[in-house]
Amino acid sequence: QVQLVESGGGLVQAGGSLRLSCAASGRSFSSYVMGWFRQGPGKEREFVAAYSWSGGSTDYADSVKGRFTISRDNAKNTMYLQMNKLKPEDTAVYYCAAGDTSLLFPLVVYTTPTKYQYWGQGTQVTVSS
């Protein structure tokens, strides 16, 4: 199993930036597909970005492409989400997640929450207009 803890959320003005971190402990971080999701008030949890276990493939939601960047440092067991040009509609609780995968598929990423077995507790991001 892997345990995940997010940090870095906060209040920022529209147009500003934040960097979220997701620290992992337990089983080797590098053997999971890693993803970021968010859930706004009264909304379903939605996909934001994901990284294959190898780091060779990423995917982003259309709403964040060109503004958000996902990265991972396997040596530090930490994943990051750099968020630039933030908008009020980015306001949400952001969750990191880890999904089991086969090492035979180094480029697979998951975009649906049901593919992820492990979740952090979430960190609040609020963007004011």
C-alpha cells in the first residue's frame, strides 16, 4: 500500500500560481500511475492530470492544458502540480491518487477515479476573482 499526503493549497487571486505537492510513503512510489483530481462545491470529482509509472506519459484535462504541469520526483517519492494562470473556476479540493498498474505498460495513464485505489485527504485551493 501507499499513503498520500497533499500540501500547498491556499487562497490566491485570479491569474496567480500555486504548486501542490503529494508526498507518498509505503510501497515504492515509482510503481504506480499517479494522478491529480479535484472536486468543486456541488460537483463531481474530476480528472486534472496524470503521470504514467515510468514518467514517460502524461495527460491533462482540457480545462487545465497549458496552465497546469504535473511532475514527479521518484527519488523523493513526491509528485507536484504546478498551477499557473489560476481562474475562479479552479476553486476546489485537490486530491492526489495512486493507481495500481503493470510494469509491462510504462505509458498507461488513468483519467477515471475508479482506476485509483489510494487517495490523499485533499488540499483546498481557492481562487478569488
